Amino acid sequence: MREVRAWTASVVESVKRRRDPVVVQTLRSAVAATLAYVVALRLSPEAAPLTAPLTALLVVQVTLYATLTNGIRRVNSVVAGVLVAIAFSQLVGLTWWSLALLIVASLAVGRLVRVEEYVPEVAISAMLVLGVTTVGDTAWARIVETLIGAVVGLGCNLLLAPPVWVDEAGESIEGLARRVRQLMLRMGEEAAGRTPVEHATERLHEARRLDHDIVEVDAALRQAEDSLRLNPRVREGLLHRVVLRTGLDTLEICTVVLRVLARTLTDLAKERDPERLFAPETGAAVERLLSEIADAVVSFAVLVTASVSASAQSAEARLAAELRQAAATRDKLAQLLLEEVQRDARTWQLYGAVLTEVNRILDEMDTEHRSRRLLEELDRASLEQRERMPRITRLRESLHGSGLLRVPEVLRRNQASGARRSR
């Protein structure tokens, strides 16, 4: 039995490594560079056409979208550098001062042709071509090798399809939500009793450190967004991108409000030290409310990362039930805090701040608020895509029919039914 479990664990780990960005990038880059060199040996007049594998190595990226954009810029930079070198070879040749002028001119041309991060490549290509004797032959060979490397790199990305990183981004979002939940649970436990100022300050530092987690999640989400763009395996890439991005935006707002709440509890601990932050019954209500909101945060993350299917509907129903329970506890806490203020009004501003910050988190995760936000972002993104790439958008809509509009229409119906229920 142990051997079976060990074998199963090794298989799972192997599967995970295959989807690891470093492993995927290494394997696909090596294959692309090797194939580009083999093809260039047959087509290039040079004995060692290393420009082709170099181009393929630089062109191949983890996502298809990045490969296309980098490939175009890479080819443009090399061609621009070769043309600059040909012009200089006809006029001045290679000297120390012409080399300086060549570098300045190449970098300027790179800015003009908008090759982004490949601006130095323009100067590199110009120097390599200018430094040889037979400029014309070398220039032509370098252009051919660059085209070979770019085409092979793109072909490898089409044949060795890059993974769609939605699952990894979803795991990052859920991991952030669980860290937020753990922090809220600790804050609730401490609020129910006597909280030393040092403990409250430590919770505040933990809330501030969540900003670093958001940066990491945002990087994973950007990779997922790139993997969805121009990917033939994804039918509703725009919807997935908007759902994940708006979900992360909501969690980011919740973490900011949580940081403010931690600061409020820290100030409250300073004001009431060495007394309890709240009366026993009020403290228990605060702990219960933060626990319910913490569960709702995780449910919200599950809803964001779930596909548009029955799992998403069940996650939305669970989130709505948890938010209703948290709202009821919030109302009870508001009454208890009012009674405390009537007995002792010294910290009424801080008590009011606690309720305000809790309300903001609940409002951000509200399902109707989320539906409205999704509709707005989908309409905005669709309009931008239509204006930027009108022909591609029309072709995609003709191929997929109403695929991009189907889910937004469902959201509109859900929003309308929610409005009717509220009335």
C-alpha cells in the first residue's frame, strides 16, 4: 500500500512539473531552438546559422499571445538593425566613431519602429552585420535566419500548445482568500477578549503584508490572461479574463478595508487598554460576524474561479446565504454597539468605524453588485476589442455565433430576477 501511495504521489508530482512554467518554458525553448538551427542549416548560406536558434529562443514564450507579440517585435528589430547596418556600410564603414553613431542611430530607429523591449536588439543586429566583410550576404542571411527562428518558434507554440493558466490563477486567488480568512478569524478571536496592543498591532502588520500576496496573485492572473488571448482552445476567453480580474479587484478592495479594520481595532486597543475592546456579548458578536465574513470571502473566491456551470451556481447560492447570515449578525452587532455607546461614549467613533468597514466588505461581495460590475466590464472590454481589432472581432463572432454574448445575457437575466426579488 505504501508503494502504491508513493507511486501515485510521484505521478501527481510529475504532472504538476509538466505544467510548471519553468519546465514548460525550458522544454519548448530547447525544442524550438534546435528545430530552428536544423532548418537554417538547409536554408541559410552561413555555415553556423546561430541567429535562427537565438531568435527562436527569444521568441518562444509561455503563452501563444506573448509568442505572437514578441515574434513580430523581434523580427522588426532585426530587420531594422540590418537596414541600418547596410546604410552605414555604404557610407562610412566600420570605425570607432562610426560604431558610436551606429549605436545611437540603431537605438533611435528602435524607438521609432516601436519594438518595445527589443530596442537593444536593433543595435546588436546592426553591429553584428557591420562587423563582417561581406555585408550584403550576411545581411540577407541574418534576415532569413531571423524569419526562420520566428516561424519555428511560433510553430512550436502551435504544435506544443501552451497551457491555459486559468487553474493556476484560480488557485492563487483562492489561496489569497484563505489567507484573508485566517487573518479575520484571528482578529475575531482577539476582539472577543482582552486584546493587548501588541497583538492588535501584529494583526495590522499581517494585513499590510497581504499587499505582497496581491502582487503575486496579480502576476499569476496576468499570465492567465495572456494564455487566454488568441488561444484557439478557449471559446470565451474574454469572459474568463473579466471574471478573474473583477474577482481579484474585489478581493483587493476587501484586503484594503480589512487593513483599515485592523487599524481601527489597534486604535481601539490603545484607547481601552487594559480593558476589553467590547463587552462580552458584543465581542462574541464581533467574532461571529468576522467568522461569517471570512467564510464568505472564501466562497466568493470559489465563485470567481468556478466555471459558468452548476458549480458556479451552487457557489453563488452558498455565498448569498453566507452574506445574508452575516448581514443579520451585523444588524445585531449594530444594536449591541449602540447600547455600549449609550453606556460609554468615549470610543463611539471607533465603534462606528468597525460597522462601516464591515459594511464595505459585505457590499463588495454582494452578488447583485458583482453582476453589475461584470456587465460593465464585459461591455467595456468588448467595445475596446471591437475598436482595436474590428475585423478579428467580426470573424470571431461569426465563428462562435453568440458565444461571447451568451453568458452576459444570463447575467442580465439573473440581475433582473434579483431586482424583482428585492422589490
